[in-house]
Amino acid sequence: MRNALITKFRQRLANFFPTAPISVYLVVMTAVITLPLIIFVAYLMLKLEADERDDLQREAVEDARAISRNVDRRLQEMATSLNLLAQFPELENGDLSAFHKRVSESLQRQGLYVIVAKADGKQRLNTRVPFDQQLGNVPADLRLKDVITGARIVVSDIFYGKTSKEWVFNVMRPLPSTLSATGDVLIMTQNARDLSGLINDDGLPPGWTIAVLDSDNRVVNSSRPDEVATGTVFSQPLALDQMRALSGSFEDEDGVIHAYSQLPGWSWKAVIWGPADNTRSALASTWRKMMAGSLLLVIIAITGAYLVGVQLRGSIRELVEMAQRIGEGKIVAPIDTKIKEANHVAVALSNASFDRSQAEDQTHLILQELVHRSKNLLTLVQAMMRQLARENTTVEEFQKAVDYRLRGLAMSIGALAEVQWQGVPMRKLVENHIQVFGSVIDQIKISGPDFMLSPEAAQNFGLILHELATNSMKYGALSTKGAIVELSWSRPQGRKDDHDLLTIDWKEVGGPPAIEPTSTGFGSTIIKRHAETAFSANISIEYTDAGFRWTLTAPVRHFLTRKDTSPVD
């Protein structure tokens, strides 16, 4: 029931959409996507206009927190640098001259300077001036004894430096008592104007101001230094009375919004203030620009979608033409369009047409090869059956002999079928044939470099190998426990080409004496005449008291695949 409903719904949905060019669908899709977005943006703008004051206060607080985080990060970096400087070996050894040189070279480029002072305010080192220059005391307002007693890193209020001749501030770290001979407080000082890069008012409405205040509510730095100068006391004491939390915002009776954020762990705070009325005109201007921009965006999007649809339609038509030519059995070249994916499809279709043509040629070749191999197999089987018919007197003996030889031939064909008649390794062919003889497999010792036999060589040598093993099981070494057969093959050193000779040796050791047969049977024909004919080989057969030995010497080209002219070790 459920599947029927789904199917019915899909059919109605398919009937709902008319047949139209792809460019029309793209234009409609673009309009369906962009118009709701524009409507939603308009709703958001109306919502923003209604809540502009609350939103503005929240944004001002976030900006104040961002400024406080920036300044806090700078103070933390200075504190970290002080901790590192306190561990310098020059300071521990009391070598202030070396300490002065090392510190001034590394920090002066950053606008940072280091002072080493005693608890009574006496400066022992100041990297703003040369080391040998006479130094005075630090300002009493720094309260170095309180820094030492508090045993923590603190930031000073802003003050006018006598040496720098401008407004500065200090970050101070008490030194351990073990360094009291060198100094009691390690101070890093920086010009207040260097903090201007941390105060960014780009996102604020016109007429808004940012300032960083110290613990005495004096301006450390501001975004409008001409109006809110460094070192001056903040001019709105009533607003300061409401800045008692870590951060917050409020609007005073004059319609000025204030936002502030205390620097965590420090005595400074960041303050932002400005008139709320300025935001209305900015919001109205933004509203007009956004609506005009949205309409322009819709027009551009629809035009672009239409042009893309035209391009897609042309590319698809070209791909359809390619597919039609492939269906007619032609090899097609890939087309070049402006769409990368369509080019990929075109290349795939071109490759498919070429692969199809190759597959048809390969199929035709395989059919011809199959006919050729079938004729060869039938000829071989026919000759084998005629020979066996002359040797056997009863139907049962004839049937048994035929079955035994066909089984050996089937092993070679099976090994070739596993590799799709591409050839079979010599060692694998030998192992497949001797496995059928059961426990005597351990009596056959194989040696020689492996190489790939051609399909014809695999069939012919497999038949010869099967006859050698069968004769040995009946009359030779494999009929006696303890005797062995040494099967080896090798190529002489020297030239390596298709005129090279391959030698295959079947040697029986420890078996009964070999007696030469008085008549020539099928087995003798296979290992002698058939081997000579199939491989253009020279066959040597020895019947001695030590055992039977069969040796084949032939050009290696009669054994290798057509793609390979040399054995593979």
C-alpha cells in the first residue's frame, strides 16, 4: 500500500513538471532559490530595525570584549617575555652589560624596553639608553614595593616617561630573592601609542569612539586621539559609576550608548561609546543598498542560469550525437566543450567506442584461434586413438589407454585455461602433471629457471611429460621406492636470442635397469617423434643398467610465448 502511494505521488509529480529546455528549468530554479532569500533578508532587516538598539548594545559589548582581549593578549605576551628574561643566565650571573646587549637587540625592534630596578626605585639597567649612561629612579607612582609584596605580574597606570618623552606604561615582574644582588623588579615598558594597532573601529558606526582606560580612568589609547587624547582623564564620570561589572552596556540620558569590558587579571578596561541615532540612518542606507543589490543579483543570476542552460543544452546535444554514432558501430573522437564534466563524458564515450571496436576484433581473433586450436586438438586426439587402437587388442584396454592420455592432455589445457591461454609457467605445468601420480611426487626432483611456455608448447610438452611419468611408473624409477627422477632444464651461457638452445633432461636414478622396447608403441612415438616434430628438437634416449634417461635439445623459441623471446628466471 505504501509503495503504491509513493509510486502514485511520483507519477503526479512527474506530470506536474512540463517538458521544457534545460535553460528554462535553470532559470526557474534560480528564481525559486534567490527570491525566498531576498524575502527572508527583508524580514531580517525589519527585525533588525525593530531591535537595533538592543543589538547595537550587544555588538558594542562584543567589540569592547574583543578590544580587551587584544590588549590582554599584548600584556600577556609582555608577561611571558618577562618570565623568559628572568631566566636568562646573564641576569642570574649579574652580567647586566651582556644582558643589556642581548635584550636590546631582540626587543628594541618591537618597541619594547627592559628596566631592572631595586626595591627603592633605583634603576640598574634601562635598554632605552646605553648601558654606561647614568640612570635615575623610576616614578614613585609605580609602587615597586607593592609589586614585590604581591609577588605577581602587574601593569602600571599610564605615565609620562622622562626618558622616552612620551606617554608609556609598564608591565612589572618581581624577581626572586636569589637575584636581589642584580635587582628586585624586572620591568618591560612600551609606548602607549604602540597600542593603537590593537584598537580597530572599522566596524563601528560614525561618531563612535574606542578607548582603553587604566585604573585611574586615564586614557591609555583611543581610536580618536585628537578628541580623546592619551593621558587625559575620561570625561564622563557618571558613565564610569555604572561600569562596575566585568562587562556590560547601557544608554545614558543623552542617548549615548556605552559598552565596556574589564581586562581579565589586569586593572585596565576597554570602553566604547557613541550616539544611538547614527545607526538609524546607516541602517536605512544599508536597507536601500541591500534591496537594490538583491534585485540586481536576481537579474544577474537568472541571466547567468539561462546562459549556462544554453551551454549545457549544446554540450548534451553533441554527446547525444556521439552516442548515436557509437550505436552505429563507429569509432568517435572526443568533443571539446566549455564544460569539464561533459568533456570527461565525451572522452569516456570515445574510449568506449574504441574499446568496443577492439573487443569486436578480439572476439573475432579468439574465434579464429579457437577454430585453429580445436583442429589441432582433434588432429592430435585422432592420431593418438589410431596409434592406441593398433597397440591394444580389447575395447577395455583401448578405453583405458585413451582415458589415461586424454587426462594428461586435459591437465595441460586446464593449466592454460586458468591463464586464459596466455601461456603457463614451466614449473607450474610440471607440478600439475606429477601431482596426479600420488605419493611418487616426492621422488621427482625438479630444477631449472622458470619461464613462460606458449600454449602450443604447454600442450605438447605436457603430453610428453605425462608419457615419461607413466612409463616410469610402470617400468622405471617411479615403480621402486627409494629411486628418484631428476627433471631439469637449462640454457647454455652466452648469447640470449631466439636461436638459443633449451635442454630438458629426464634422468632416472636408483631404479631398475632400463630395457629398450622391441617395438615402437604410442609412448615411444610421443617422447621421440612427436617431440622432434613439435619442437624441432634433437632427442637422446638412453637405456642403461643405471636407469632410463631422456634428453631434449631444441631452439628456445619453440617453447616461449609470442610476446616473450627469453626465459624469465
